[in-house]
Amino acid sequence: MLLGAALFLVMYFLPELPAAVDPNGKSFPLTFEGKAALGLFLLTAVWWVAEVIPIGITGIAAGVLQSLFLIRPARTVLTDYMDPSVWFIFASLVIGTVFSKTGLTKRMAYKMLSAVGERTSLILLGCFAMTAALTLVMAHTAVAATVYPLFVAVHSLYSDEDKPTRFGKALFIGMAFTAGAGSIITLLGSARAAVAFGFYKDISGRGLGFFELSYYMLPLGAAMVLLLWGFFMVYCPPERKNLPGLRERAQRFSAQLGPVSRDEALSLVIIFSAVAALSVRSFVPALSPLDKSAVLLVTTVLFFVFKILTLEDLDRTSWNIVLLFGGAMSIGFCLWQTGAAQWLAVQWLAWFRNAPGIVFVLGIAVLVLIMTNFIMNVAAIAVTLPVALVIAPYVGVSGELVLFTSLAAAGMPFLLLIGAAPNAIAYASRQFTQREFLAAGVPASLILMGMLALFAAVVWPAMGMPTAP
């Protein structure tokens, strides 16, 4: 806690730093407010990594310090916490609560296990596919928390002992990895896409929608799920090829759930209607003015209108995460509006002055990947994307290519347990250590970087993504 505070005060009282100069000779001075913004970033980064206080409270501290130290006006700062992207995340968390409360996730899981049979290779594939599929409609943190108990039951059928198994390592580490891979595909899978789209629109003036994200990310997410399955079958091959009794138990549990309830049916209609509306916005120009956050918030209202949720359910919403998103948005806007992002971008530009575009894009991906393993991925996007979007035109790369590459890297922190909530949830299984997680994460991250190189250079341009500004 003292280290974070000290870094902020050192930057705040540091003498004026030299201006950055771009290749065209334009000067970018670092203002007093910009210098203070960099100090605030260091403070929040340290506090988020060490979790000295709850991450949401650190998010609040970001706004409080901006106001008290006169970095930005309080009205501007606190308005960031009501940004539509923050409300989009809130609505996504509520949808996750509905899936868990109504039993939809269990029903889907049991049906999947009944279908895949008893071969351990197909069980792993089915578990990975189910995890990724659920992230299409709910936050990957909620998905991990929902499927974790089921996977514990699956592993109990594999081994009666408490000792770790290779199957257990593959099952739970793979759960964390595929939750990240699936979460990049839609706006419902995580907060980072909504936050990144907000920054992109404010900086570039061009908006992107639900369809664009899924169109470009679905092939990458699906490919990563299949590659991760193949990786774990080689890296942690199950000791047993078959798991007798699983199909019967899943069928029994499924039968105990009974017919689809009113709440389950209503929830599906409400959720998929909202998803359809978000998708149609991309095709019908007349609907484009509708804000995606407002559309998704309709589901929250309807859940209470039809009494699917109660006030007690709302109390259990992860406000800690909502406040984190608000703080991440505030820091990102602070870096941009004070000029700190531009100053950093031009200083960083020297490293890529003569680099090919693909090298620049992968360099951004590596930076985001490293940062998101130490701080929350929303925060990593909030502090790196403004810088990356400023650099992109100088090296002849489109903002869209930078945006989608950064989002993919931010969604798959495979190295550290603190990189994402699903990583920590998987660790509760006691099937692996942090060292084993890192050992699996290094080659998995290399696979990710290889796929990003392929998609940035070949696949996305072939799909129509602009590569030049």
C-alpha cells in the first residue's frame, strides 16, 4: 500500500519531464496533470496487483485521488463511473445471476455430459466447449464459478483419491484457459470489450457493435478452444481413457431437474431477444442509434418485472467488479484527456519507428498479455489501448487491427493466477500448483501469439478487416 502511494507522490512532485517529439517534429509536452495521471496509474497498478484493498475500492480511489489532487474536475471524473460501458457490465453480471439461479447452466451441463459419453478425451472437449459456449451469454467469471462444482463432480468420478491427476490438471487449468478463449467472442463474455469499444469510439470517432466483435472473434475463439484441447491432451494426457458411470449420473441429475420451468423459459426468451436486438443493430441503420447498454439493461428490468430475480439477488451482484470497471474507465480517460497517453505513445514510438506493421501489432499484444497477467484485464485495456491507438497511424496500422488483437491478448492471461478470476477459481481444485499453472501457461501463450500473428496477417484481412488507417 505504501509503495503504491509513494510511486504516486514521486510522480506528482517530480520536476517537469522533457516533451516527446514524433517523427513529424510535433512536440507532445507532459503537463502537470499528465504527470500526475501516470503516478495514479502506478498507484492503482500496484494496488490491483497486490490487492491491498478490494479491487473495487481501488477503483473508487482512482476517482477520489483525481478529484482531490486536481488532476481532473470532480464532475468529469465521477461521470466516468456512470459510463454506458459500466452499465453494460452490470447488466451482463445480472444475466449471469439469472442463469445460475434458474438452473439453466446445470440443465445445459447435464445434457452435454450425457451426450459426450465416457471417453475422457471427449469429456474434456465437452467441458471445454460448454465453458466457452456459456461465455457467449454470461461473464467468464460467472461461468467459471458455475461450472466449477460440476467439474469437481466429474473429477470425483475419475478418481476417488484427493491426489492431483493429469486429468484434473487438464480439466481445471483448461477450464480457466477456455473461459478466456470463449469470452473474447461476444460483448457478454467480459467487460474488456465494452470498455475497449468505449475508448475506441471516443478516440477514433467510429463506433463498433456486437456483430463486428463476434464476426472477427468467433473464428479465433473457436480455434483457440480446439488448440487448447489438443494441447492438454498432449501436455497432460489423462491416465484413463474412459470414465465409466458418468453418462448414467448425468442423466439421473438431469431427470431430477424436471421439465423446463417458467423462469427458465422466460429467462431464455428475454436474454436471446436482447442478443438478437444487439445483433440487428449492426444490420438495420434505423436501430443503430439505440445504445447497446440500454438494450441490455432492459433484461435487468424484465427479470424483476416477471419476478425471476428478487432484491436479495441484486444484493449479491458483484459490485466490487462494477466499481473496478468504473475505476478502469476513469483511469483510461484520465490518461487520454491529460495528454499522458499521447506522451507515452510518442516516447514508445521510437521502438517501432522502422518496424513492420505485424511486428508492431504483435508487440502491442505481448505488452497487453504481460500486463493483463498482473492487473485486471479491464485495467490493462484501459491503460494500453489509448496509447496503442495513438501509435497505430504512425506505423501504418488500422485501429481495428490493434483493437481486436489487444482484446484477444487481454482475454487470455495464461501465466498467473491473478491474471483472471477463472484462474483463481480453478486453483481451488488443488489439482495444480502456481508453478504448474505457469508451466502450462507459457506454451499456451506461445500458441496464442502464433494464432494472433496468423489472424492479424492473413485471416482478419481476408475477412474484410481494414489493416491500414
